[in-house]
Amino acid sequence: MKKLIILLVIVLIGIQFIPVERTNPPVTWDINAPENIAEILRTSCYDCHSNETEWPWYSHVAPISFMVAGDVEKGRKHLNFSEWDKYDGNKRQKLLEDIVEEVEKEDMPLTAYTFTHPNAKLDPYRINLIKDWVKPGSSYDKSLRY
């Protein structure tokens, strides 16, 4: 048992030296959202879906760092609010529909994220604000898509 614990400690120390990419590329364009929506997005979405990730202390400690960096990489790949200009109108529309679907199903933000960031959890009121913001024909319609 003692050898197993020593081996585990050595492995945990050793994996700290595995490099993990934690970058924040330049913001090329930020999605146009009213202040109340922008605040929701920044609180609940931007750490994984923008180039403005705030890397907490635990994102520097393996093996958690691997999970956090992986979640950010996947999140940015799927949707990046900081690069909204790179999406054409059809892609933007699809992403907006995905946003509504994910927050309605409570799949986003991730449970692991809201565990460490409880203020990021979306309540029904904020979900409805997002739905109204995304709804085609809303007063925000043009600014979201073009």
C-alpha cells in the first residue's frame, strides 16, 4: 500500500510538467448584444466560448488542467463569441439556435463549470431573456446575424 501511495504521488508530481495550452487569442469581433444579454454571456459562456477566458488557479494543476483546457478548446471550436465575424449568416443562425437548445436543455453551461462558478447557472428568467434575444424578428435580429 505504501508503494502504491508513493507511486501515485510521483505520478501526480510528474504530470504537473506536461504542458497545457492556456491561451487567449486576440478578439477579432465580439457579438453584438444588449448589456443585459452581454452580462449573461460573459458570466455563463465566455470562459469556454470566447478568447477572454479567465483561467482559474485550478486550471494550472494537473489533471484538472487537462479537462479545463480541453473544455475551452472544444467550446471555442464549436462557438466563439470573440470571432463572431468569421461566421456567415447561416452559421450564425445555426449557432443561435444551438444556444437556445443547449440552455433550454440545461446542457450549458456545463455542470462541472457551474459547480465552481455557481453564478453562471442559468435560471428560467435568464434562459427566457436569451430566447427572446435570439428569436427571429426580434429587435436584435439584424445585429445578431449580420
